[in-house]
Amino acid sequence: MSDQHNILQQYPLDSSLRSFLKEKIQRWSFSFQETRKIVEMAIDLQSFQEESLLDFWPEDSGAIKNLPQEKKKLFQFLQKSYDAILARPKDYSHFVSEDSILNLPIQDFKTEGEILGRCPVASSKTRCCNLYTLDSVKRCQHDCTYCSIQFFYHEPVIKVEANLREKLKSLELDPHKRYHIGTGQGSDSLLMGNTNSVLTHLFEFAQEHPNVILELKSKSDNIADLLQLEIPNNVIVTWSLNPQIIIDHEEKNTASLEQRLRAAEKIRDKGTLVGFHFHPMVYFKDCKSEYLSIAQEIIKRFSSSELAMISMGTVTFSRKVINFIRKRGLKSKILQMPLEEIAGKFSYPFKLKQEMFQALYQAFTPWHEDLFFYMCMEDQNLWKPVFGKSFEDNDVFEAAMLDAYMKKIRRLQK
């Protein structure tokens, strides 16, 4: 039983719940895998602030007459009760989250080896734009419950590249090839401003390489430094958007929805292309009307000619990140969802994704012909029912995206 009890110590369960489970695990002689699953249910329900496992565990004080059969029946009942809670749309109306205490120190670092990489979650089983990544900053002061950055960077510190200019100048890029490079994969692109002249060096790089489209992606409104700089035409600045209720409970330490939209307007007013990522979309009570409201606000405040793109994608996890979230024990509903596996990742079922994406795409009907819409790292079979078209492979998708972006950039240059 020691292995089963060790599982109980891995998660920050309430003491009363931990004691209850310890007694039940011993009484029912649950296997290691059964124990792990039960403990995962318990920590999830504790985080969701839904019914506790104690609430629907049936009375079992009597003698167990047929252990294998009764244990199987009990486990199936617990699983069914838990799955019913996952199937509900998240309801934040009575949910109380906690303030983030993340306040990481900043440290210089120098990259060893190549600074340019590929999107870390690229997969041949999902449609991918072949994005290049450039991590000038590693880790983030934002504390989004679903984020994998904290899992990948274990040190409790934000590292800012101290040798960026030299590293960028050392890159050997093919002048006949087009590149789409993003800086928002290892951290928020704007959160650190122009610390270590990061933005200055990135813009010099963009000016020297007109065949590069450099994308800054953010959930911040820290644009003071950006407004003081001359932004090259081949730089696009994008914001990830979510309804305010998701920002409040699942995107801690980030700018509000209104602050993000205002920041985008100010950068637009400088003559720079902006864009929006509805990523990660979250299924919750009234989510359709909330996302459509954001779409209407964008159409009211921007024109399609001022935007480079709009992307969509739902919250998606690797198994390791799910376990990391559980071990943090945050008050969060982010894992309250029916998880379906595709290409080694876990997300919403196909049909639910299709409904969410179709509704949002239709909200932008006036812009369908003049703006590039895409789905980020989603099943390629979603494209046809959502957009009415699809790309035969990732290279064709990448070429279409680059063509659309370059067309917008050329308009700016006239």
C-alpha cells in the first residue's frame, strides 16, 4: 500500500479529504492505477469547487462480500459521477479564484547555440503553420492556469537575452525564403518591454530582413516602449483574447480584455498591423455569446485592412502539463472539461470544437474575403466544416498565410 499512499502525498489535497481517501484506499485495496485515478478526481473536484468526492462516495461501512465485483462497481460509479461534472459547461458565477503570487526576478542570460527554433508543439497530425520561434525572453510574469511555459522552464526566474543583437546577426537566413518568426512562445512578447533593448534589436533584425514577418504576441498592455520605437512594416503585433470572466479566473496577472483592445488600437494608430488570437478558447456557460460579443467589438473598433489575421484554437494540454496543473492545486476550472486525445494532446471533443469555431467564424462574416482566418494546431478535418476550405498540408497552409500577410504589408508600404 505504500505506493498508493505516496500518490496521496503528491497532490495538495485538503487534510480531511486526504484522510478519507487514505482509509478508503486501504479498505478497498485499490490498485496503484485505480488509486491514481481516484486521487486525480479528488484534486480536480477540489480545484473546480464542485461537489467533493466525499459528497458522492456511497456509504460502504458494512462488510465487503465480493471485493473484486463490488470494487469495480464502486469505481465505475465514481468515474460516472466525475464525468458528469466534466460534461457540464463551466459555471463561474459562484466560483472564487485566488490571487496569483507569482513575482519572479529578472535575470540576464546568453543563449548557447542557435537562437532560432521551430514551434515546440508542431505535429503532422494537426494543421500547423510551420512557425519559427525566437525566445528572447524565457518564462513569464503572467500566471495563466493552462500555460505550459512554467512546466518547461523550472527555474523561478525570468531570463532576458543579453546577447540578442549578436545572436540575430549570426543567423544565416535564405534571402529567397520567407520566414514567419514568433517571439511569444517562451514568454509574453511585450511584458518585459524593451529590457536589454530586446525590441530595438528585434526591429533592427526585421528591417535587415524584409523576407521575415516578425510577430509579437501578448496578453499585456505594456506598450509604452513600443510606442516610442519605429516599428518596421514587417512586424505584426497580436493579442490573445478571451472573455473577461476567463481572464479573471484563468489568466492571472494579465491585462484585461479592454486593456488589450486599447493597446491594439494604439499600435494600430501607429500604422502597424495588428492581429487577434482567440486562443485558447474555453467552453463555459454563455461562452458563445461572450465570444461573439468580442467579435462584434473588434469589428466596431477596427477595419479588416488594419488586421493581419484572426486565429482560433481551444485550450489543449499534454499529459505532463495536466499533471503539473494538478500538482499546483490551484483554484481553477480549467480542467473541468471532457478530455479527448488527438495527436498525443488532450482537448475538447471534435464536435464541440466545430460548434465553437463555426459560431465565431460566422461572427466575422463581413471580413471573410479580406482577412486571413486560421486554426492553430487543430485537427485538419475541422477546416472544411468551419471555413469551407482546407489545405492539403502544412506547407500549403504556410504559403497561404505568408501570402496574406505580405499582401497586407505591401499595402502599408504604399
